[in-house]
Amino acid sequence: MRRRRGEVHDIVTPTPAERVRADQRIRVRRYLVLMSVCLVLVLFAFTVPAPMPLRVVAAIVAALIPPFASIVGNRSPYDG
């Protein structure tokens, strides 16, 4: 295939500041998703009339999510 004359390929490389903002948005979104799941589990464990073992499991999982959310939220999306 032949290239036409005057064809321009515009490659946009983000500036360091834009990359930091994009990285921060990704981290915050991950953290908020995990903490939303935690909130739903806590609400389920304390408000929904469900069998007691199910409510206890929901509360235990909800207690384990915040440390995991902080680890995931602080990990850079560019890390391997």
C-alpha cells in the first residue's frame, strides 16, 4: 500500500503531569470500587435478614477488603 503525500501521523505522548493525573485516576477508581464492595457487604451483613452464617461470612470478607484495597489502590498501573 502506498502512502499519500502529505499524510501526517500525529502521535500524542502524554506529558509527565498528564501521566500522573491518569495514574491517580486509575488508582482512585480501583480503591473506590473495592470500598464500594466492602460497603455493600457491611450493609448486607447488618441489615438483610439472611441466615447467620452468610451474614458472618459477609462481615469477615468486608473486614478483609480495606487492607487489600489500600494495597491495590497504591499500586501503580504500570507495575508488572
